[in-house]
Amino acid sequence: MPDARQEGELIQGLAVIETSETDNVLRWDGTSVYVEHDVYHNGQLVHRKYRRKVTPEVARALLSVIVKAS
């Protein structure tokens, strides 16, 4: 599955445009649900496999789907 590239966002304090790529796979580390992103500033990789936690609402929705399926 190809990575999804997100729209660039200007970060005022750094004067860079930040974009990220992700495979949109939800992961669980035993504590948190997260999606890994590669983060770029002006096209240069600055964070590899940066973890962005899903929102509590998304986590609750996932839990309800898992509970219904079991």
C-alpha cells in the first residue's frame, strides 16, 4: 500500500513547510494506538516513524468495533 502524503503546513516559528507520509496503519504498543509518520521539513526528512496518537474518539470507535466483532 503506498504512503499517503499530507498537505504541507507552514510552521511560522521555523519558517518551514511540514509534510508527512504515512501508511495509515493503526498500531498498538500496549498503551497507545498510533499511526507512524515520516515528517519532512521543506522536503527533507526530519523524523522517521514519528508516532502520532489517534484521538480518544477514534480509539473509542475502534474499541466498539472490536467488542462487537468478538
